Amino acid sequence: MPILEWSRMTWEEVRDLETRTAVAVLPVGALEAHGPHLPLATDVLIAEAMAQAGARRLADRGLSVLLLPPIAYTSAGFAAAFPGTISLPAATVTATLVGVADGLAAQGFGALAVANAHLDPAHLAALEAAVAAARAGGRVTMIFPNIARKPWATRLTEEFKSGACHAGRFESSIVMAVAPDLVREQLRRSLPANPASLSTAIRDGKTSFAAAGGPRAYFGFPADASAAEGLATIETLGAILADAVLEAGEADVARG
């Protein structure tokens, strides 16, 4: 099946779709500091790559897939002190996601898959709240594989699982694969490792990158990144998204 891009379609083309059996895929990221070497839109780039890879897998399974334009504005409190970061209240993020779900439901869509690449705790809570609201309101089935949690997290790289993965090897590799011109390569290669774990810092009550041990807004091993690892990681992220959609579909069938 072809993958359709929502923003490039006309209203009549959307009108003529078989919407109940289609899957809308929404990339979700942030505009926030990602070290001195990666662009502010890093999470958006990763989310779009995840969405596209997942969409290809779903289309190969015969599903009709529509790629929505990405959401780039969200809660980003951990990076709020860094210039360039734009952080919204969590309630605004939840309302935005619910609004998208309502808009899709009104047009007959049955499923919305969220390809999320931003892991700020407030943002993740906002997405979980949107999923719950969509479920309670009888809207579209919102599918959100939270890659920060099991089982999805276990499929990702060792650096990611360590929690030291903001603008490190994991994210730098993906940006090198999809937008190499946006990576400040000389800086990336010169950055020392920062093995401080963000996930540990969050559990300890830290609320900013600086407090968590990232004064330049990066964690992990950016100098070790490679485009080859990035391509492989994108495929894993796409598989996670596709598997979550297929599992949700099987659950809906089972519920009958």
C-alpha cells in the first residue's frame, strides 16, 4: 500500500479514503537544546524518521497509512534554561493531542499512532494523559509505544538503556543518518563522554539538564556516533511503532 502524506493531499482526496481501516501516524518531538553539536529540532527529526520507518512496515502489511505533519512544540522543562528551547505547559500538550484525535475521529479515522522521540517526564505524562482521554472519550484508538519503558526500551541501544542518551551516541547517530548537514561534526568529534544517566537523575528528583550533570545539554558518547548505527536504530524504532499498531489491532479484534 502507498504511504500518503496528509499535508500534501487535497480535502477531496482525504474525503475519498477508507478512513476506518487507515492508520494516521503523528511524529512528536520538541524544540530544545541538544548539546553544542545537534540542532534544536533533533527530536522532531528522530520522530519523523521513526514515523516513516514504521509507516513503511505497516504499508508492507497492507495497511493504509497517512503521515501527519509533526508536532514540534511541547513540554521541555529539563532544557528550559538553554536558549532556543521552547517549553509549553503539559496541559497544552495533552489538549493538542486530544484535539488531533478528535479531528481524526470526526473524519472517521479509527487509529492514531504516535511516533514520539522526546522523553522529558512532563511530556511523557502529557502523552499518557492524552491516550487516557482518547480512550475514555471513545475517540480514535491512540497508540503510543513509550520507548522509555519496557518492553520497547529493551530493544534499543546500550547507551539508550543506560539513560545517558540525550544528544549522545544514540541521537547523534540518527541525525547523522537523516540530516548530516545539521550536525556540527568538528564539535561532535571533540566532545568528551558524559556518562551521567538522565533516568537516574529523574528518579533522584532532578528537574534540569544542569542539575542532572549535563551543563552543555548532552549526555552519553556523541563522539562515538555513526550514520550506520543511526540507520539501524531508525529501523528498530520503526519496528517498535509498527508492532505497537499491530498489537493494538489484534487487541481490538480480540475484544470484538
